Amino acid sequence: MIRVLVADDEALMRAGIRLILENAEDIKVVAEAGDGREAAAACHAQDIDVALVDIQMPTRDGIAAAEDIARLSPRTCVVMLTAFGEETSVTRALRAGASGFLLKDTGPAELIRAVQLAAKGEPVLAPRIARQLLERHVQFGRHTEAALRRTEELTPAERDVLRLLGTGLSNTEIADQLYLSTGTVKAHISRILTRTGCTNRVQAAVLAHDAGLLTDR
């Protein structure tokens, strides 16, 4: 059973998300929060698999909550709820440790699927949307010295995996592209996160862009 926290300052929004998610047999909403502080406290106090967190909340916003959750409950995948037009907030959320984000007008089936994917450590967005958002919110092609240093210890195989991860592909799609097993891809990603100091695969995707790996063909 996937245990979910829903954090939004609008009670009606929380109720709607709960109603949608509890239609899925493998998802249970075990906690709600009206601000970022409550969200972080709930993740710390309970065993939460996925936290759906609104970016814009009072007292302590979703970005600060993502940072707190990453520190207090590292196993919890944080998925931000956002709207178009919040580019700066989205970029900050990705770099704060969020595992991904969904638009607030996401359909019921897509919302359920996103939670299921997040619980498995998979991307919560379709590859097309992931690429669009990364290109829009990240300084694409910027070969920063810091990013290059963080990737210099990667093996050629790990660099290939990181490059494809940066395009928004899932583990299965990366495995197909590189003729590897899904288990091998997961092992590569685990080592990539450790060696680069990334908290999750979304931060690793951002790093792939910053290091210019997507232009290394």
C-alpha cells in the first residue's frame, strides 16, 4: 500500500485529491497538511511514501517543506503541485530535492499513475513533459565548472545513463536504449546519485543539463 500525504492550504483541493487517490486499490491517503511546516512534521512522524505538496502555501511554503522533508524523511518522494507561470518556483523546487511536479489540473488517472510511479522512484511526468519543463526551467547547455566536476568521476556507462535520465526517460526506457537490464540501470542510477551528491533522479537530470551531457553525442 502506497502511503500518501496531501499538503495544500485549500481544504477543498485536499479533499478532491484524497477522493481521487482513494479510488486506487494500492494508495491510501494517511495524512493531510495545510502548510509546509505541518507537511514536514507529518512526514517525520509517519511512514509516508509520497508527499503531494502545493508550492504556494502560507507559514512555510512547499519548497521549504521539500527541503525539510528531504532532511527529516529522506525515503519520502516529494511531488510538487504547481501551475504554469511559476517558473522560478519550479526551478527552486527541483533543486530543493523535489522528485518532480504535477500541474494542478492533472486528470484523475494521471494523478494516480504519478503517485504509483513516484513510489517506485520513477519519473512522475511523461518524458515529453519532463523534457519541456527541464528545457524551460533549467539553463540548458550551461557547462558550469561545478557541474562538470560533479560528473567527472562517473564511468562511461554511468554517463550514458545520466544523459538519458536527463531527457526524462524511465528506467525501462533507458534499459531499452542501452541494451541493459532494468536492475542494472537502477544500480547505475544509485551510484550516480551517490557520486554526484544528488538527492534524487530529478536533481540528477538537472545536473545532466548543467554539465552539457545532452550535447555529448
